[in-house]
Amino acid sequence: MAKNINDNPLNEDKLFSIAGYIAILVILVAIISLGMRLTGYATTDTAIVNVTIDTTASIVFITDLIEFGRGNVIGTNTSATLYSNNTPVEGGNWSAIDTHFELQNNGNKNVSLQLKGGKTAQQLLSGASPSYQYMVRDKTGEEGSCTDGAISLDTFYDVNVTDSGTVICGNLSATDTMDEIWIDVKLVIPSDSLSGNQFDTFTATGTANG
């Protein structure tokens, strides 16, 4: 005997209901699975800080005065010799001083440094055989500041009054721990020199390297 489809306990309404439950279940499972996949990955991104710093070539005299004070050639001496680096005075009654021109590269670029005086020894002191000299040296504790000059460090030279002067440092460093020099002065004052207050001006010129 043929079985009537209406005798099947899973009638059409129930089949649709089951199918609906299954569809809902599949959607829920898919959503849960998708959430698990998303939370399983890390994401990163980057940002940039950008700044432009201009090159600056700059020098400054931190100490810009050497004052020898008052005095004169004594006795039968034909001259007196004065130093700014605490060397005892010879032949005169000036007091010894310990003062230097202190020059710093306060920029951020190494420079070539030239030094020029304004007067010759004869113009500054006059008399018989005057002498007017300078000496360059690294500031104590900042060795290596001044290199590649046309002169030797720790040696006295006649003041140069021509053109832009003498290249005393082919390279004056801009590094904070080695960017300063001392410039000392030596005078030989004849007994027949000019009297009164005598002065001169040093001019330093720094030109950026490279």
C-alpha cells in the first residue's frame, strides 16, 4: 500500500521551521567565528616627527679685554716684557696678570678662524725695538678645539695687521666639549715708548667649513 505523504510526521510547516532554525544557527556560528578571527590579529601604524635645523656659523669673544694696568720700565732696563698668561713681568713694575681673550665657536658648524690686529708694535708702543705678539692655545680642558692653522699652538707670533689676518685655526670645532681657545698677548715695551693709555683691537673672522 502506498504511503501518503501526509502521514509523514515531519510535515511541511515543521520542515520550514527546522530550516529556519538551521539558518539562524549558521548565521550565529558565522558571526562568532568572524569575531574570533578579528580579535586574533594585532595592527600597527607609524608616525613621523620632522624638524629642520639650519646651519649656523658663529663665533664670540667670551672674554674680550686684556688689561695690563699701569707700570713703567725700571732702572737701567731698556725694555719691559709683559705677558697675559701669568708669566712674571721682566724689566718693569707692572703686575703679572692671568687673563686671555677667550673665543668660542657658539654655532653648530666648524669654522676656519682668522685673527687680525689693528696696530703694529711700532704703532701701538713706538720706541726702540718694541714687540707686540699673540699666542693661541686650546682652552684648558678643551684640547683639540683648534687644528690645521697656519701657526703652531702655544707659540708667540707678531700681530698681523694685513688683509684678514692669519688663519689661526683651519678648523675650530663646534663640539661643545672642544670649541674654545685662549689667545694670550705679549708686549715688549721700550724705555722710550709712548706714554699714557695705549690700546688695540683684535678682529676674529670665522668662515664655515664645508
